[in-house]
Amino acid sequence: MGRLFGTDGVRGVANADLTAELALGLSVAAAHVLAESGTFEGHRPTAVVGRDPRASGEFLEAAVVAGLASAGVDVLRVGVLPTPAVAYLTGALGADLGVMLSASHNAMPDNGVKFFARGGHKLADELEDRIEAVYEEHRTGAPWNRPTGAGVGRVRSYEEGIEKYVAHLVAALPNRLDGLKVVLDEAHGAAAEVSPEAFTSAGAEIVTIGAEPDGLNINDGCGSTHLGKLQAAVIEHGADLGIAHDGDADRCLAVDHTGAEVDGDQILAVLALAMRERSALRSDTVVATVMSNLGFKLAMEREGLSLIQTAVGDRYVLEEMKEHDYALGGEQSGHVIISDHATTGDGTLTGLLLAARVAQTGRTLQDLASVMERLPQVLINVPDVDRSRVKTSTELASAVADAERELGATGRVLLRPSGTEPLVRVMVEAADIDQARSVAGRLADAVKSALG
């Protein structure tokens, strides 16, 4: 079978690809791998389990909790909370592992299982491979080592999770948000309660949209993948800025007072300068991915900051940050990691810090974001192709080479298979938007021809 783990856990259509049986089996395997003992003798391991509001999260949570408890793990159910909240609580409560049920920005029918190791850290590839190997071994017939009697795990709700997480967020701010009006789009997702409470506690006047999750409306025409409603609300209410999250609130995009989008690259640029100003940007270095706009790289160079670029995926940004003790990293999509306060991307924390910079400087977000100029960038998703052959197709390699010769030093091309969806992403940057569109369109056709 193919590898279960993608770039962000195990995802698929809930009850079709991601079944209760799979969620249960993976949880047992994760318990054995992450708690470091198959028998748990002399140790009562603990897991923190949270989810976003998707309807399918209800039965998947039940399966995960059952799997963990059957493996001898005590479970703290924290309910509907953002992914970064589950990561934080895993570390803060000294748990052996954490589990988050979410498909992030994906549509409602999808769901996913994401594991955190001790401290609330994302898993390295080798740990995921071990979990998958243990799962597959027992799926094909090897018996589990099952505790009985007092050895089985106990399950209880941990209702203090929201309060503890909000206090953590507000404590991370360098200044309050008094005097700011902020519109929050919660994507009908996991931050619908947490984010408004945090912004209000920090002193902001808030307007909320997309904050009525019913299990079926997550990411539906709202949130970080659909900014139109937020842009309209910011203008309607005369707000200073708007903040948009995705379904599990591990990312943040913003809107300035004019309704213009402020993407992850611009947010990184604003936060980098703010952190340098208060001597919090270690080694004067920012970590980003190869998807970052060329304008971001040029802005960092102009400001005297170093930029390190990794493969696409916040896990790779985080690995680079951990290895070299960098304080700030992220992605254009809005995953921003502030390592002094979070072990993963945290959309609510990012939004709070961005608003804090506006409040502290008295400048508009539009003015702050102008530190970088976004070069025209066109991104086309090409679905229903064999994404595994992106790097081996000679036909596609020839098309890319032709495009790179045409763009020369004023642009670039990037093709990559999605880690979470069955498609290939074509990205083209150029000094001229028409040229970028033309080249991207030809490359998208080449992808269909070569990989379809």
C-alpha cells in the first residue's frame, strides 16, 4: 500500500479513505511508538486529543480515544480547539503524545489525523514511518499487546484547555491591542471560540464572522481560503484590519483597512522587523519555503536580514528552525511559526502579533506590509494527474526548461505535487503578470499532457 502519512498527517474523505478502523489502528500504533514502550509497564502515558468542528470528527474522535485507551493510554479530551492549542497543551500538560483531528483548509467531507510527540512537536518522517509500520504489522494479523483490568487507559474531559491556551496567547504579546478594531473570520472552524476571546482579552474591539460552526459549514466560502467576506466586513465596519483563519487555525492571512489582502510573506516581513526591533529575531534570520514570493527575498536582503528557504511544508520550516534555533519562519499560505511561543504554526498567535505591531507603531497594516513588493505570481492547481511523476517526466522537464529560459533572471518556475490533495501545483513568477499567466498556462497544459 502507499504511504499513509502525507505532509500533514493522514488525510482523506472521512468514512471512505479515513475510516474509524484506520483511526483506531493508527492511534494504537502511535501509542506504542510515541510512548516508547509496548507494554507501558511502570508508566501511565497520557494523550491530549482535540478536533475541529467537522461532523466526522465526532466518530473519528471516538475511534482515536478508544484506540489510545485500549493501548493503556490515559486520554484528556480537550474538545474543539485549534491544532496549535492541542500542540501547546500536549507540551504544557506533560503528555506523551497529542492527536488532532482536522483536515485544516480542506472541504468538510475530508478529515485527518495528526500526531504530536512529547512537547507538542510534529513528528519526523522516521517516527511516522515507525507508526505506519506498526499499524501495518498488526493490520495484517500480528496481535496487539493489550492491557486488561486496571491497565486500560482512562478517559476524561479537560475543560480548562481553552482558558489555559488563551492565557498563553495573550501572555506572548509585547503590547496590548487597545484602540484597534479587528474583524475575525473563523472559517466556522476550531478557533471560533478561542480567537475572539484572545483578541478581546488583549484589548481589541472585535467583529466576528464565520464563527458559528455546525459541523458542516467549515471553510465553506469563508476563512483564509475565501477572503471576500472578510474584505467586505473590514470595509463595512471601518476596521483597522481583518484576520482570517483556516479550519484548524494553524494559519493566518490578513486584510488591511482598505480590504487588500496581506499574505503570509508580508506577515512574515512585518513580524521579522518587529522581532528584530525588540532583539527577538535570533541570528537576524527568517526561514521560509521555496514558494515565497521573490519580493519577500528582496525585501529581507534590503533590510539586512538573512533568508533560508526550505521545501514546501511548515514541517520542513520547523525542522530548519529547530536545528539552528531560529525564532521565526513560515509559509506564504499563512503558516507562521514563532518558536519562542509555539511548536507549530499558530494562526491566532500570528494574528495577535500582527495586530500588536499595528497598535504599537500607530501605522496602518497597509503601510507596514509595504516593506515588500509582491512580484506577480500565478499559481495553477492541476488535478487528476499522476503527481508521483513530477520529477521523472522528461516531457515535463523539457517544458520547464523552456519556461525558465523565457523568464530568465526576472522570474522563476516551481512545480510540486501536493502533499494533501491529488494534484500538481504550478507556480510562475515574472516581472509582468501577463507573462506569468501565459507561462503558467502553458506549463499547466504540459502537466496534463505529461502526467494525465
